[in-house]
Amino acid sequence: MVDRLQEHTDLGFDFIALQNIVKRYEDGVMKTIKKYNESVQKPGEKPQPVYSGWGVSPCVNSFEDMKSAGSLIRTPGNYPEKGTTEEFIHPVVAHALDKEHKHQYDPPAMKDFVRLPTPDDPKEGEQIVWKKAGESTNGKGYVWKKTYIIPQVKQDAQKTASKERLVIIPEFIIPPETGRYPSMERWLMQVDMTHCRPDENGNVVEHTPVARTDTGVTRAETVKRSIKFLAKLDEDNGFGKPQFDEDGHLRPQFRQSGFVVKGEAAMR
């Protein structure tokens, strides 16, 4: 919300206040990692989920205890009667679905969706020419595509014919740093991705994986995949150079006086 307001309006936010939000978030991340490291797995007990970072941390379903009252899965593009809903699918979904994370993320709402490079606008009278997964986006980003069948409906003793419906949802583009304001989303992503955990004195030590590896994956391995994913994402969205360095730090680095790029003057 902060990023969208700063992007589309003249509103600004106090830097110290934003810094405090990020600090509280970082404290929460550190406490979660420390709690995991200090926990002891009992015989026959499933390994506790590790806080691996951006989009690949334990999923807690706060709605689980309320399902007895009834539930309906909110599915992107599944509301044709509503017209254009201006929906987007965040790229963190693609990242979380990466099987290498051993994250076991399989949301029912994303069933049958396929992530594809954004196709070129078709010429008048022509159909969309879809690119294959893995092909170049030419800086145009991605869309999520799904085809499903609208079942027959019985009305006044007659059945309507089933119909095939194509759903195309654009993937949200995480804007790059502009130099005017810090990107809160990228700032919080940095906290998720930097290699850090508390040492025995409670101080944050960077470039270290979590102590336990009984889940079969270390935080450092996941962070490397996250940085690689985001570097390619920025390139695929047409931003050129990635916004994060190999250690997960924002590039350029934000300071209260502006963004500082090594060897260059601060941009105010």
C-alpha cells in the first residue's frame, strides 16, 4: 500500500517510521529463526518448518478453525459475472511453486494455471500467439493462463451448453527503485533474503545458514534461489540490471539522504 501510494500520488511517508516498520519485521524474522534453531525434534515428530525467506516460509492457515462455517476458494479470474476485476497474480507465487524449495506449496486456487511470457498484442482479426514457458519475455513480463469448462446448467427443464472459458491474469510487476522513495516491498524482501540469524549473544550475524538442516534444505540455499529468481524477474520485466546483489542486499542501497551507488553521488 505504501509503495502504491508513493507511486501514484504525491503522498510521502516519514523515513524513520518506515524504518521502524522494517525493523519490527526483521525482529520477527530473527525471533522465528532463533526459535527454530533452539527447538528439538522429538522421535517420530515431523521436522518443524524452517523460515527460509521470501515466499517460502511456513504457511499458517488462520482460517482452518473456521471451515466448519463453510468456505469458498477465491480463484483468480473465476468471476465472469463481475466483468473486469483488475486482478494480478504476484510473482512470489511462481517462486513459492518452485519444487526445489521442498515447500509443499500447492494452492487450490492456482490449479490448471500456467505461467507464460506475455504474448505480443495480436493484429486485428488474428488470434493470440502464445509463447512457450521458458521463452524470452522481451521485457514484457508474464501472464498466467488457464482454460476451464463452464458446466451445463439446467433451467426450466432445459440444459445450457457447456462452454470453454479462457482466463488470462497478468503477473504483478514489482516496480524498481526510483531514487525518490525506498521501495517498501523490496526493502522487506531484503530482510527475508539476507543471510542472517542471531548468534549466542543475540546479535545478528550475516552470511550464515540456519543451524539445523533436518528439513533437507538450508536457508542459504533458498536465499540463493530467491536472488537468482528475482534477478531474472527484473530482467524479464525489462528493468535491466537486477535490484539485488548476490547477498540479497538492495542495489542501490537506500539511506535517509537518498540512494547511494558506489562511485556515484547520492540521488536526492
